[in-house]
Amino acid sequence: MAVFKKRRRRRERRRAPSKAKRRKSRVVTVVVYVLVCVGLAWFFESQATTTIIFVRNADIDAATAANGDPGLSVLGRRRAELLADALEDIDVVAGVDAIYASEYRRTQQTAAPVASRLELDVRIADPYQIEPFMAQLLREHKGEIVLVVTHGDILAPLVEELHGSKNIPPMDDVSDDNIYIVTIPWFGKVKTLRLHYGLLLPPMPGHGPFTDGSGSELSPI
């Protein structure tokens, strides 16, 4: 009997280290799994989708167009406020991280209401430098939301440079109230969404749709 007890104790001693090894192996596996999950979470976060919102400048004051750098008309200023309202209504305004406009007053004044609400500076860039400008946005604002207020003749080429829609219609000579939202994922197809905001613009009593009441025509060019 004593011999059997000794043999059983020896077997138990042999089993004890193997159990400890198995526990250690399970702990290592769990730690590795957690590290992999953290690493993947960091990777996907760092590769987040970049969103760039393009809009054309609002209506200019035709009476000051001769100076080469006209500001916005009364209607244009109202349209700029409406743009800020529209972005806010679609839950974009709180997420905008940067705002860009050209060197011309009409784009800066169009961007001003959104910038004021978000307490952001309007950054100046040349939209006609298409490739370097878009490369700068993707490099400096990866994973962010950027608003670009630009001109009607260059908006479509900017979207195309990002591999967005190639079917943006020409800007007309009356008004343009489109918002183009281009999403650039870290993997997958670039998508372009077009929204309208000018349809929400209420009529001004005593004013035609494109006059300021004094007979001067208002132009969005």
C-alpha cells in the first residue's frame, strides 16, 4: 500500500508542472489576442475615411464685379448662411475640421458663416493647383472632414482628382446650390454624394430671385 501511495505522489508531482505550463500557455494566448485586437483597432482608426465637401461660392454683387474681386450680394450672404444651416442639419457642421477658400472674397465670404459657428479660420489655397492642393488635403487631413469653397469652373476637376464622380454637370449662369460630399475610404471605392441647399432659401419680399431690389442683377459667378 505504501508503495502505491509513493507512486501516486510521484505521478501528481509530474502532472503539476504540466498544468502550470498549460495555464501559462493560455495566458500568453490571451495576451497575444488582446495585443492583436488593440493593434487592429489602432490601424483601422489611423486609416479612417477622409471626407471633403465642395461648394461653389454664393451669389456675387454684380455692381462690384468690375473690380475683379467682388464680394457677395445680399442674396449671396443669405445663401451663405443657408449653407451653414444645411451643413448643420445634416450633422456635418459639428464634424468639420478645416475650411478652405480661394484668395477671392466671394469664396471667403461664403465660408465665413460656417467658420464663425465652428470658430475655425478659413485657410487660403489656390484651387487651380489641382493636384498639389488635393494631395495637401489628403496628407494633412487624413480621416477628417474638410469644407472647400471654390469656383464653378474648377469644382468638377477637383472632385475628379480625388477619383470621385466624373459626371458633375456644368455650373449654370444663374445659381448653383449643390453640395458635393466626396468620401475617400482607406480601402474601397471613392463615393460622391450631391445635395441641394438653395431650395430652402425663402423668397425676399419685394425682391426678384436674382435682383437686390434696386434693379442690379445678382450673379453667382
